[in-house]
Amino acid sequence: MAEKQYLILLDIDARKGQCKKINLCLDYEDALILADDDINENWEIYREKFLRGDSP
């Protein structure tokens, strides 16, 4: 399976346009681990944004 490139935001609030993006060359398993870690670390922020009706 070919590796895919992923973009990751380095700033929590990307909507203001003040973020940097870097290319990540990850295989599928590593991308899932990265996503799972992100959810585990930031679920409270995501929950609050959801309850306020903000965009993800």
C-alpha cells in the first residue's frame, strides 16, 4: 500500500488562518494512531466546541 500524505494543524484555532501545516508521510496504521492520540488529548475541547455549536 502506498504511503499517503497528511496535513496536521500546529495551531488549535485554524479558522483565524494563523496556523502552519506540515506534510506527514504516514501509513494507515500510524495515521489511525495519530488520530486516536489527538482525540484522547483534545476530546474536552472538541466536546465544548460541539456543545456550543462551533465548527470542528
